[in-house]
Amino acid sequence: MSTSKKLIKQTAIYGLATVFPRMLSFLLVALYTETLPKTNDYGSLTIIMSYMVFLNVLLSYGMETAFFRFYNLENDKEKVLSSSTVSIFWSSIIFLVFSLVFRRTIAHSLGIETEFVTYAIWILVLDALVIIPFSKLRVLQKSMMYALVKMGNVSINLGFNLFFLLVLPALAQQNYPFWKSIYLENFQVGYILIANILASLFTFLFFIKEYATLDWQLDYNLWKKMMHYGLPILIAGIAFAVNEHFDKIILGKLLPENIAKAEVGVYSACYKLALFMTLYATAFRLGIEPFFFSYAQQKNASATYAQITKYFIVFGAIILVGVLVFIDVLKVFLLQNKAYWEAIGVVPLILVANFFLGIYTNLSVWYKLNNKTHIGAYISIVGALVTLALNFWLIPLYSYYGSAVATIFAYGSMMFLSYYLGQKQYPIPYPIKEISIYLGSSIAIGFGVFYFLRAQYWITIPVLALYLGWIYKQEKIFFQKLIRAKETKG
């Protein structure tokens, strides 16, 4: 198999392994919002998951990326594998012991039930223990196995969620003695976390042979170099987690206690409706990022990068307007519980924020090609500071709308900063006028149909059709080439 074909195949497989779990998360949102008795419960679950994102970053401390780097640099591959695995193993065990000893104190300080904290600790540890085994699959180019295990994890998680939230209550109501004895009422959040534990345990058991055959040696000098390399990645990861999840935590802290978790619940549920843009940006990045590096030495590379970014924005504009035209149809399928619909107004804001994040990812090609990834960490830190400042300022005034606005400004600042710095370091001739028109028109039309013409389909569908027709007219040559390419492939 040629290098290019192999690259395309592996990119497609890794893309499936990344996008598939996010697609299943749509089903989980619908399941949770329908089965959790109160919006407070979904808020509690969201806060727990948000803390877990931060701890996931801390427990990996950049070792995954360091493993890739040094596995390719060092001649003794087994030494890299052993040192990184032993490091993650013992740091995870130390975290496990420390957290279990102080779990009640942690639960009290976070305002979370102690048993939920205990479940979360086990999930975090089990997930940390498979970081290097997953990385080994990737570095050995076993993409199919990687994808199967990843998808197996989320499928098991979904299966146990369905059992605990739908099947078990039904069996208990039928007065089957065994099922009735193990069923706990109003324990939905606990069952969701238990489902996660079981899925994580499955993944760990799949990789247990990696620990059985490990050399269990840690090369201290190599470990120091790996830690030094991983530290900036840890900082960037924390900054990203702040941008993506900290607003839910701050909401739970700054709002009055009697409404905080309910507000977090409705906000987080409606936040998920913007996942369409995230899925698009993720799939696009997975498909195009390898191309960025392989094409870097070509004479017309910068012009090609400019066109790629332009067409990312073209399709993103279509998604933005399309989702907002049909948002009241989508919410019926994804958020059947009407109690969550009160926060639907944040969807346009979060869609735009994720659009900005996708554009930033495309613009970030310059520092990746120039081996200046530390600048990406600095940009993420700027975004995190914007997130924190605006959330603390706006949440007491506007509740979750303040969080949504903060997300727009955070990702917007990262987007503009990356463009500004990139044009100084690695000039790319982006068609700014065209990009601005597509971006601005999609936001204006999207906000217009949502805030002023929402659900008036006799107007909004023709508006969408006219917008699509206008885009096709502007990019007719590109779309004709795309259609011919698909026909030829078919």
C-alpha cells in the first residue's frame, strides 16, 4: 500500500474512532435529559464530568505526546515504552490512594456526593492506565485495533446506560425479586458513573496483557527529558479544558445555590446542540491535518492552505445557518424533556464559538509547521484568561448567557491572535474579504432566523435555499469540480 493511501486509510479510521463517540453522545444527551428526574441532576453530572476533564489532563501530564516524540527519537523503543508506562502507573496509583483517603473532604469542598466522587476517581485512574497502551497502538500504526477498542468502550458505556436507566427500572417495577433488590431509586447519576466505570474497566482489561509483559524499568534520565517535553503540553491541555469546560464549574459556584445546578443542567444540555459544528470541525481537522504536513514543502503550499481555510469556512457557514433554521426540529429529537428548552437561546452563541475554534485550528498550521508549538500553548492560555475573566464578570449578570458570550470571545481572541502572529511568522494569503463575507453573512442570517424568524419555516427554509444558491454561485467552479470528482470516484 502506498504511503498516501495508507495515510488516508489511517486518517479515516482514527476519524471514525473520534467522531463515533461524539455521535453517540447525542444519544446519551437525549437519554439523560429524559431519564434524570430534575435538571439539577443533569447539572450535577455536568459539574462532575467537567472536573474530570481537568483531572484527565493532569493525570496524563503530557506523557502521551512525549511518548510519541521519544519513541521516534530513541533507539531503545522498549525503554521509552517502559519508562512512560511505569510513570503513568505509579502516578495513577498515588492519585488513587490519596483521593480515596480524602474523598469525603474533596466531596464536601466541591459540593458533590461522596459516592459520586469515589466513582469518578476510579474512572479517572482506569482511563489513565490505558493512555500509553492506546498510544502504543497508534505508534505501531494499528489503527483498526485502536478504533475497535475506542468504539467498544463507548458502545459498552451506552449499553450499560440504557440498562441502568431504562431496563433496570422496568424490571424492578415488575417486582422481579433480584432486580428489585439491586435497584436504587433516584440514583440515576450514580448509575451513569457506574456505566462509565464498567466501560473503562473493559478497556483496561483488554490492555492488561501490556502490563503483564512490561519490563517495569524506569530510565530516570529519559523520564526527566520526557517530563520536560510534556510540561508545555500539560499547560496547553489545562488551558483548553478551561476554555471548554470551566464555565460549567463557575456557573455552579457563582449562581445562587438553589438554582445553580439547574442552570448548569439546562445550559449544558443545550450546549450539546452545538455539537454539529464540533463534529464538522473535528472531522475536517482529522482529514486535513496530515495533508498540511505532507504538503509543506510544495511551492504553492501557502496558497493551498489559504483555500483550505476558505472552504472550511464556506461549509461551516452552511452548517451554522442550517442548524439554526432547523433547531426546533433538532431539539425535539435530542432534548425531549421541555424543561431543558429554556436555555435554547445559547445555541447560536455556542455554534459561533465552535466555528471560531474550528477556524483557529486551521489557522494554527503556521506554528505547527515552524515547530513553534509552544506558541499554541500561549494562545490557549490567552483564551483561558479571557474565559475566566468574562465568566466571573458576566455570570452574575446574565447567568449562562454570560458563559456563552465568554466562550465566543475566548475562541474569537485565539482565532484573531493566531492569524495576527501567523502572518508575521509564516504569511499565508488568506482571501480575507471572501472569508469575512461568508463568516459575517452566516452569523447575521443565522442569528436573524433564530432570534426573529424562529420556526417560521415558510420564510426560513426559502432563506436557507437562497443562501445555499448564493454560495453555490460564488463558488460554482469549486462545487462543479467536487461533484465531478465524486462522480469519477463512484
